Amino acid sequence: MEHFANRVEAGGRLAARLLERSRSQASAALHDPVVLGLPRGGVPVAAPVADALGAPLDVLVVRKLGTPGQPELAMGAIGEEGALVRNDDVIASARVDRARFDAVLQRERAELDARVARFRGGASPVPLAGRAAIVVDDGVATGATMRVACRVARARGAARVVVAVPVAAPDSLAALEASPEVDEVVCLAAPPGFMAVGMHYLDFAQTGDDEVARLLAERRRP
């Protein structure tokens, strides 16, 4: 089973793969790119990718809509610009009614707005119009969060949307590759029998808000 030492090491390996694809002319992903980390865990992966590509780093703030009683199970996800993705199969199997869904949605929308302000410190988002958006996370399980992130990137005018992750569930990876919002997927490992992103990291300690803000501030261009 593929293992990464930590998110920084995973980001370095992901950057190497992206550079390799660019040099072989197998990918148009690196034309005027912006690297977008999904907070919180995706930002430490995205930072070395941005450094290697010489690209600006920003966040693409999205929130998972956790199922009541099973918060790690995504029944959907939301993002900036009012974007929403529903996992109708999860909603049905968990028997989540409209009122409970809306309650989670309202709570997570408020948290999303607060995080946008906290992470960027009042700075404007990096413009995406006409550019390649490389959307990075530490891994993909259900894919709900990544799908809504890609939808937001497209809504903000990205000419090309590339998903870049160290590890993903094979079925979720296939769904992303087939998604109309995604132009390309770069993934280092999609192991059969995938169970959880954290199982593929030796160090999967939680990323704090302060770390996300620091990584962005260090790379913010005038």
C-alpha cells in the first residue's frame, strides 16, 4: 500500500509528477497556473506544488456536509459562489430529511464564510479567469468536496481545471475523471480496497487554521 511520510512529502511528489507531465507535453495543465489548496489538509500539500511550479497559492474554501450522527460521511459539500453538491445516495441511505439537511447546510455555510475571512486575512482571491486552476487536496474519499471545489473554480472563470491529489478511492477517481467540471486528474495512487485517506500517511496530524493562514501569507504576492 502506498504511504506518504506527511502532507509536505506528498506535495513534493505530486509536484514532481505535474512537472514530469508538463515536460513530456502530456498535459496543458501548467499554462499560467494557480494552485488552490482545499483547507485545511490540502493546503500543506498544495504549498510545495505552488513552490515547484512558481505559481501563486490560494485556498478554495469548501465544506463537507457531514451526515447527522456520522459526520465523516459526506452527504454533500458546499463552496464559495453558492455552489452545492449533494450525495443523494448517502442522503437516502441515512434517511436524512429536508429539515436536517438544511440545518447542516446553514451551519456549514456560516463556517465557510468565516473561514474565507480567516484564511485570507482580508486579501482578495487570486484571479482565475483564463488560467489553469490546479485543485489540490490530501486525498479523495467520496469526491463530494472536490467536485464542488472544481465547480467553484469553473464559476470563477478558470479556463482549465485540474485535480491533483496524492491518493484517491478508485471509484471516486473515475467519477472525477468523467466530471464535466474537470479537464484532467493527476493522482499518485488509487489503491483497490481504499478505506480512508489517513491510512496512506504515516503522519496525518490535523492541520490547524493558523498553519493554513501562515502558508498562504508566506506565499502571497504583492
